[in-house]
Amino acid sequence: MSMVLVQIKRIHKYGMLVQSGIIFGFDQDTLDVFDVTLEKLHELQIDIVQVNILTPFPGTPLFDRLEKEERILTRD
């Protein structure tokens, strides 16, 4: 059993929920990232999930890189 799962079980034992924040949209993400993530969330017994897409905000290194690569499709 992974150390993370042990810690989550301990948290659950005290009646607390575990929330996970996930970001999709990294360059290395493939279509199977959704199924793999869902499997891991179930395996780890995560109670609440907050899902976001990778967002390159202006003024960040990510934005600068994607803009240089001409991958910013809209500024809306």
C-alpha cells in the first residue's frame, strides 16, 4: 500500500474528506490521461476533485513560451 493511500485512510478514519486538484492540458498529456487519472483517484479513494485546464496567464513563463511557439489561439 502506498504511503499516500495510508495517509488518506488515516484522514478518512478521522471523518475528514480528501480533495484533489488536477490540471489537464500539459504537453505530455495524451488521451489516456483521463482514464489513468480516474483510476488513480479511485485507487487513492479521493472524495472531491477539482479539475482545471492548463491556462497560460499573461505575464507567466508558460504564456511566454506558448506565445513564442504561436500556440496562443485567443486572448478572450
